[in-house]
Amino acid sequence: MFMSISTTGTAGSPATDLGFLLHKHPGKVQQFSTSHGEAHVFYPEAGDEACTAALLLDVDPIALVRKGRGKGRGGSPDFALAQYVNDRPYAASSLLAVALRTVFRTAMKGVCEARPGLVDVLRPLRIVLPAVPANGAGDGGGVAMAGRLFEPLGWRVEASAIPLDEAFPEWGESRYVRLELSATEVRLADALQQLYVLLPVLDGAKHYWVAPDEVDKLLAAGEGWLADHPEQALIARRYLSRRWTLTRRAMERLELARLAEADDREVEEIDNAVDDTAEETGPQGTESQETALQGTASPEQPAGERKPSLAEQRRTAILAALAETGAARVADLGCGQGELIGSLLEDARITEVLGVDVSARALSAAARKLRLERMTERQAARVKLVQGALTYTDARLKGFDAAVLSEVIEHLDLPRLPALEYAVFGAARPAAVVVTTPNVEYNVRWESLPAGHVRHADHRFEWDRAEFRAWAVRVAEAYGYTVVIRPVGPEDDEVGAPTQLALFRIGTPPVPTTTVATHPGTAGTADVTATEVTTADVTTTEVTTTDVTTTEVTAAESTTTPEGGETR
């Protein structure tokens, strides 16, 4: 099989710079051993104005059969002769992709120690592949697939189908195409990485067993272009030989990378919903921190009876709030490992649950914990887990009776909180929203929590009761909701309960009177610029507490935001 890479240049920037980038001297013919044959690199032309490097891969069909051992296209014959008489030595496929990585490994990494500045130079390239298998297998192959794969990357694609036999045109076209790619400005390293991925995708098969590490290879070679490719699902599926578990893993990681890039953060920063310290007993754990709040049994409590943890009490409070609303379709936003989803599925009144989280690890853990693969078809139809960022509007969140933000808002930087407010209360606009968050005043009751520390390492802030109440009132007024505040967990006369809950119920839509104010940030945070919408229709917000006197808070009485700025 054969491939050529051509470029043009000038006297000041000669085309023979291609030799430096490929690390192959234009004046030599070089030979390299691969696992299935010999690769030869030579230059049909090399001058200042034009330079072409050619890769010729001479595949040994006998070695291909012996090393395939019954796996892949070369080792899975329909009959004995097909082991030796097939298209593998002639058509560009995964064999050529592996040869590219073997022969041009340094060039693919974008490294050129002799001329470091060359690797980032955008140059004209023309790549010719005389015979490429383009097997559709239900994905619409042939010339059309070549365009779908390469054109979104900026290539001009010239693909022509090769007839089965030129002497017998009535036989029609074969599944092979002659492919020519050209671009005026492209990095050579990017071009090689794209070929490494897309040649096996066009073929739809690989000559070796696709192991889990192929996901890492795909994402490494696809860095910078695969996440935004409109055919990324098709690419992942065909590159990974339709192994659905690996394909799902690749798609989750691609989406996570996209969300991280959109937020200008590292992937590790947002894929942290699964706490690796869950077995710890200190306050940095997840439910372990709340188990410490159980306290001792009361005198009336039977010996040995376990008091519910704070996490269990919080879920009970959320379920009670949802029951008040009569919600049947519920979205758990920031669902983590699915504890609340499991409780929702136990309620026959809940007909649909959508779990949303930015962390692919959390969603995988939730799927395992919920045992989705073992659910009956009817039960599985009630739940769906999707990856998404709550700071962006998402059409999938619209139309639900209720949404839950359980211990979510404190994981956001304060400047990002208005984006979540709009995405949930403004764009998705469920009929009811339940929000829970820690009460920072209660932290002094934690013997194992150092003074001034938040309960979890990923918490960006924790509000006291007044701050949370002011935030809830402001959001309710801005988006046309009413709100009720409730304590969750054992309540202390001085510092309140460990968790605070807000139940928002949709009210009259807000009057479009907008004022913009800048609020100084909470200590240790950046200043927050928020847009507030005031309304004459929503003038009061009722704040109640369990077993204490009901307090009604009007808009006029709420004079500060959680960040400490004036609301009006």
C-alpha cells in the first residue's frame, strides 16, 4: 500500500523542510521493519518549490495470517484461500495507520529538535492515497463517508470510487476509493494524527484485537479536533470496532474534555464527584462526614437502633418536598453516584428520573450502584443518566415537574453561580426546584473540622442561614418563583441545622425590569457581577422552619445578597 505527502515552498521557506519535520532525509531511501512487513520512505521529488515524501508498506500476507491468529480481517477468512488472497497488502487500512505511527512517531508528536520552530508552521499539504477501503456497513460508506470525516477538519476532499473491473463497468463500483486531501494551512503533526485515526474508521475494521487501551490512543491522537468533530460518535464507534463499552467510555471522556474546555478548567477539576476518600471518617469524606452528625441515641430510642445519617435525613426531606409538589418527572441535577435517584425510583409516583452530572466517573458509579444493566425493561425506562454542565442551558432539562440541586451550588465558584441560576430557573424552568446546601454556622459543632474550614475540599463557599435566605429570595423574585426555607438535620438553638433546604414553586412570570449591580464577593472569593430582575408580582417570600415559629420575609426586608452586596 502507498501514500504520499506533498508540500510547496519558497527559497526562504523551502519545501524540503518536510524532511526535517518527518525526520527522514530527502536524499536517502530508508527502510523500517513493522510487525507485518517492511516500510520504505523515499522522496520522488525534493526541491525548494515542491517536495513529496512517499511511504510504501510491503505487507507479508503470510505473517499477517500467522500473527492474526484468527482475529481481525486478515485472520478471519470465510475460506482457507482468503487468508492469503485479500486486500490487506494493498488497501490503506489500520496496517498503514500503525506503520505511520512506527515510521513517523516523532513527527506525529510535533517534535523537531533540529528546527523547533517548524512544527507549528501552517503549511500547504496534499496527501494522496490511491486505494482506501470505505466500507459503510450501515454508516453510509464510500465517497460520502470520506467527505464526512475529513471536510470538517478543513481538508478539501477529492474522492473517486474505484470500479470493480474497468473492463466490465456494468459490475459497478467497488468499496474502495482513491482519496486526495489538500489544505492550504495545516500542521503536519495534526495531519498525521488525523490519518492515524481516520484510516481505520474508513475501513471499519482493524487487524488486531481492540483492547481498552485503544480508548487512550484514540483520545491522544484526537486531541484538539475530535471533541468538536460532528461525526465523533461514528469515529469512536468504528475506531473501537463497535465495542460498545469502549465507545461509551470514549464518548464520556470526550464530553468531559469539552465541558472542561468550555469552563477553562482542567478535566481533573470537574471530574471529582467520586470521592476517593469515601472510607475516611473525617469531614472531608462524603457521607462519612454526615455520619458523624448522627449523635447518640436518645433515652427513648431502643438500644442498638441506628439513627439516620444526615445524608439520609436530607434525602427524606427532599422526597417530602417533592411529594408536596406532586412531581412525577424529576431531574436530579448534580446526581453524583445516584443515591437520591435510587430513592426516587422506589416511589411509584415518580414516572421519570433524569440524572445529570459533569463527572463521567460519577455517572459510571451511579450506573453500577443502581444496577441499571439488571433492571427490568419497564424499570430501566424510568431512569436516564446524562453528562452535562449545569452552568449551560440544556434543552434536555426542560419540561420536568421538579429539579433537585442537592449539595451542588457550593461546588461552584461564585462568579459561575448566576449562570447556573439562569440555566435552571430561567431556561429549564421546572415547576419546582429543591435546593440543599450546608449551613456554615453549624460547622462549629464539628469536633474534627478545623476552625474556618469548609466541610469538603471542593466546596467553593458555604453560606450561613441569612446568606442562603437572601440568595433564595433574590432568585425567586428574579425568575418568578416563591420559596420556602427549611432546616434539615438535628437543629441547634444557636447555630441552626447542619443543612438548609429551599423549596421553590413557580409563580407569576417576572416583570422585565432589569437592574445590574456589582456585589462584593464573600471573603476569599472574587467579586460577583449579577443581573437582578425585580417584579411587582412577587413581593413576598415565605420562609418556614420545622418546629420553630414561621417567619415571613418580604422583598423589602431582604437587603443583602449572599455575597454581601445590596439587592436594591
